Amino acid sequence: MKGILGLLRQQARGNKAAQEHSDSVFFSTAFADQGVGAAMLVPWEARAVEVGAKRLAPSRGGKLLQALWAKDKYMAHLDTDAVKRMERFFEFAQVAANRDVIRQDEYGNFMVVLLSGTIAVDRVQPWGEQLRLAETRPGDILGEMSLLDSGIRFSACTTLTECDIAVLSADAMDDMMARDPQLAASLVALLARKLSLRLRAVSARLNEHQK
């Protein structure tokens, strides 16, 4: 993670001309280091078609995102202006109930912010038992681990109700790095913090379940 933040800070310190000609592909090409071919990736565009996602107006999605992150202990460090600047990098959608937005053990290159509704987070253990890790609330972030480290999905995320979501892809993250590197650095740092806390909670949940 220090390497990611270092790259972002270095880009932020570059002169204006360098930034204008920057063509960062840090996140969108990170999967190549894992030996993951394009055919193995499940991008949001493909998943959106599969689950029948409907486009949500950016004006509505953006307002929901701003309101939720303003109340979040960590994301509130992004002021209203920062979140508004970030809106153009997100896609907003509405997904019906009982749809797999993310599937366990697949390779994906997007994360999801739940804006309304409820999403279940489930994991099938190696011995076949299905364990419910969480039922998320609006404002929760899902799938950021694969966005940040290009790893395989740890769990499945299924809508329990109709949900409004905001989606950030690796390509959009690269675009943010090129156009607004300081904003991207702030977002990555906050995502890393929230991810660390959630992994600790999941680890405790799994350990408790095995006792």
C-alpha cells in the first residue's frame, strides 16, 4: 500500500504539463501481474448486463453518496467538494433483489458502494459450509480489495432487496489518478483504512465460528 500511495504522491507533485500528459494505467493493468488474462476478468459492464442493472441518474446517485459519506467516520474526511469531484468517476445503477453483484473466487476490477437497500456478504468455506459474514447497510463499500490489490474475490455479495449502488472500476480509478491525483491518493488511503478494519472483523468472525 505504501507503494501505491508513493506513486500517487509522486504524480501529484509532478508539474502541470506532466500531469496533463499522464496516462496512468496502474489499477487497470495490475491484474497482469497476477497472470490474469482479460477473459478471466469480470468487469462491471459485463456484470451489469448479467444482473439487469438499470442506470441511476448521476444527480440522484451523487446526492446519496455525498449524504452517506458525510456520516461515515472515515469517508467524512473527504469534504463535500472532494466527493462532488469524485462523482464523475463513478457509475450509478439500480439492481433488483437476489442478484449476485460480486461472486466469490472470481477476478473483478470494480468496487461497489451501497447507496440504498441491503446486500448479503457470504463465503463458502473450503469444506463446503456457507457462512454469512455480513448484511450491509447503505454507505458500506464492497469489493475494494480486488480493486486495490488485483486479487481474487474473497466472498459473494448478493442483493437481498432492490439496491441503488455506485460502482468504481479500475479504469475509472486510473482516470482519477491522472486527472486528480491528490483526490485519488485520499480515496486510496481511506479505502485501505476501512479495508483493514473490515478484514480484522471478518477474521474475528471466522475464528469465532471455528471454535
